[in-house]
Amino acid sequence: MKKIIQDYTKEELGQIVKPSFRAKQIYSWVYHKHVDSFEAMENLPKAMRQELAEEFTLHPLKMVSKQESRDGSVKYLFELHDGHTVEAVLLLMKEAQYHEDGTLKHHRRYTVCISSQVGCKVGCAFCLTAKGGFMRDLSAGEIVAQVLEIYKDQGIPSNHRVNLVYMGMGEPLDNLENVAKAVRIFADMDGMSISPNRQTISTSGLSSKIEKLGAMDLGVNLAISLHAVDDELRQQLMPINKAYNIASIMEAVRNFPVNQRKKVLFEYLVIKNVNDDLGAAKKLVKLLNGLKAKVNLIYFNPYPGTDFKRPDPEDMRRFQEYLLSKGVLCTIRESKGLDISAACGQLREQKLTEGEDQ
């Protein structure tokens, strides 16, 4: 099998291709000009182009399905070289803005949600990805290629900044080395130039790995998928809580290097009659005491076969208002893509089921 060109940092490429300045040229072709072949890299010697084509691939994955929502969200299903599939989502956060004379004031603003594994080991009760079990880690290049393919499909200019969230399929900290490498590749100024402070790693709370990530000092944002405020309920929802309880997570977060202007994000998936009462809100305030924290309340997105239900908007607002009244920054994440397979793993599950039916 050919090597994936997106698996390599510019420095690593510089060790392979000589003279090393060719690595910067290759990066430009891959990440700025989005070429589909090595032959198209016109400023490289013909012999080098042939050697690269023999040794490397530019296409570690291909788009096999796409669903577009009325709200501008687009969900992608990508197939990898071994036939496994992963999902990524493009979220339209803000439409483009124009000056009165018609000139562009702000480009459209996007967040891209990317996968780090095929399947997941964590096994959260509310998550569809977990139902298929864990297959394998993605390489750094397979992580990076998801964003590249979305840029190409949407015609997003290479200099257009997006926010990245490692929050698709998989537990990013379970694949820490490849995720950290992807962070560096995305951030390279000669590549996609997506600053680490525009990249957020979302974890179910692997305390020891949070500490490792902190020691790497990559400059990324941290998001914790908390979803419950006591160990008993969290263990029901997230079996991983047996190994990494809430106290260990909070200790790791308190030691995590946070940019002075940033806060640690706590994701709280709200499930009707499970964790949506004011008693939970009070415990959450106590838990976050003394932390630079922001809470993101997320509506549970139902999918076929689940017993969990979407919370009532009034209960969401009551929960939010209590947190705000206690000085905790709290937002309700507006659900996107409800008219498509929005829950993580849903599009992949559909395709797998279709395959079984044929």
C-alpha cells in the first residue's frame, strides 16, 4: 500500500525529498492548490513527480455519501483504503457579511467536526458510534484529509480560516499521537494554517491522557464531554467513568494549560428526565467552582432504537438560566442538521445497514 502524503509534517517530508525546500512546494500544492495528482505539481522535476506518485497517495479517503441540511450543515461519509467508513460534518456558523458597497466584510464562518477513529472504545449509552464497536485508529493523514476533502467539495479557499473540533467518531485522546500530529500539520503556516487556538479536542474524560495532552502544550482548546454531575449516573451513561471518575477529570482539567483568553468547555448532553433537572444544575455549578469554564448545553438528538428522548426547550432554558445566575458562562447549542442524519454515527450506520440488506 502507498504511503499517505498527508501523514507527513513538512519537516518529515524535508527529510525524504531533496533538496528539502521541495517539501514546502509539495505542501503548497496539497494544502493550497488542492491538486489531485503529483503530475500536476508543475514546479517539481518530472522524475521527482514520478517517484512521489509511485511511493505516495494523495487520496487516503473518498467521499461516498453527503447529506445537506436546510440550515447549511453538510454531513459527509468517507471511505478509507480498507473499506471502513468515518463521518465528518461541516457546520455553517455565520453567513457571509457584506459592506454597503457590496464588498465582502466577512467570509462565511464554518466549524468542521472530524473523526479520529473508526468506531469507538468508550461505549457511551447515548452514542450511535459505540454500537458498531471499535475498528482502528485513524492516521494523522486520514484525519487531515477529511478537512481537505470538505474544502475541495465546498470550494472553500485555502486561506479561509475554519474552526476544527475533534468530536466526530472516536475518542481523540485514545489516538493521541496521531491527533497531536494532525494538530501540527493543520497549523503549519505553509499548509492549512489553522492555528491551534482554532482547534478543539473533545474528550470523554481520559484523565491521564488529558495530562499528557497538557504536557504537549500544543495550544489547543479542551472540551470535556461531562453529561452527568455524579459518578453513579455518569457510569450508566459512560462506562469509562469507572476508570476515569469525575474527580480525576476535574483534577486533570485544573492542571491543563489554558490560554488566558480561553475557557475549558464542558459539553453537557441534555436528556429528558435523565439529567435535565435543577438539582443537576446545582451540582454542576459546585463542580465547576474556581475553574475558567464554559458550559455548552446540547440537545440529545434521537436516533432509531434509542430509549433516550430530546429535552423540552423550557427545561433547557431553566437549566441555562440557573447556571448564568450563578456566574457560569453557559450557552445552548442550537441543534443543526435535524433534517438529516445528525447524530454522530447515524450516516455510517445507515450505509452499513443498507449493505447488510443487499
